[in-house]
Amino acid sequence: MVFTHDVEVALLGAAALVNTAARGEEHLPDDAALAEFAVQQQFTRSSLTGDGQLERIRRLRSRLRTAWGLTDEDQLVAFLNEGLEESDSRPALVRHDGWGWHIHYTPVGVPLERIMLAEVCMAMVTVFVAHEWSRLRICAGEDCDAVIVDLSRNRSKRYCDVGNCGNRANVAAYRARRRVGGAR
């Protein structure tokens, strides 16, 4: 399944947000880091207020991490509907910054957490109604709690980009094969 560019950006931004706390490390330590994150993840229409916003973003991060692990449809739908209502989503078609026509779910200047919540919930709704929720999963790496968005054609992505989990798994498998086959 191929998703639209704005859906992919929102999903990857959500995963990046969740992964700012992956592996027990805090990667959003202050407002400056949050501002940099917002630009990197293309949340550029936001209003960074600094008045407790970092803590609200961290709470959103925790909520998104919980949602990532949901398998019960009713719980997932409840999370998505609650998020859309809370974000006060008001879809509008816009075109800017080299993007073609796409949907913004909040007006310009609203707090970052509201923009994130609306965009991520709408992207997740798209994934859910397309019966592709299995593309949002937890890294298969040993001792890793990072999340991934599998946009591969064959749904084969298993490891995150946070801790080199795929590389570590490949090295471990190689060493195990060498032990079984004998050293060469």
C-alpha cells in the first residue's frame, strides 16, 4: 500500500517522536531540542510557546507509544476518535513549500501538540481504514522498544533506525552461523 506523502510524513514524525524516548534515553531534553525536532519532522506551521509545551509533547509521545501497541480495534478507534476530538481538527486543503495539494487539520499558529495530534491521528485513521495497521509495530531488536513504520512494499521492515538493531541482529546471526558451520 502506498500512502500519500503527508500521511507518510505524519507517521514517520510520530515514530520519530515516540523514539525520542526509546531505549531509555531522553532526546527531547529542552525547548531548543523540541524546536529542532519540529523543523526536522516538518511541523513548521506550529507555534512553539515554551509555556509547558515540552511536557505536553512528552505526554503526547507517551500516548502515541501506547497507541502503537494497540491490537484491539475498539481501543484503537476510541484512541483515534478521542485524539481527533481533542485536537479540534478542522480539515482544509492547502498548497505550500513545494508540496502539492494536501490537507491541514488545524489552522496556522495552534500549539504544536495539537497539530501533531491531529495530523498523526488522521494518518493513523488512514492506515486503520486501509487495514494496514500491522505496518505500525515495535522493533524486533532484542531489548529495543522503538517503534517503526513499515512503508516497504512487502511489509518486511522489522528493525528500527534508532539503535542499529538490524545490523546487530545480522552480525549475531552471522556469528551463530559461523559457530554452527565451524570457523573458516
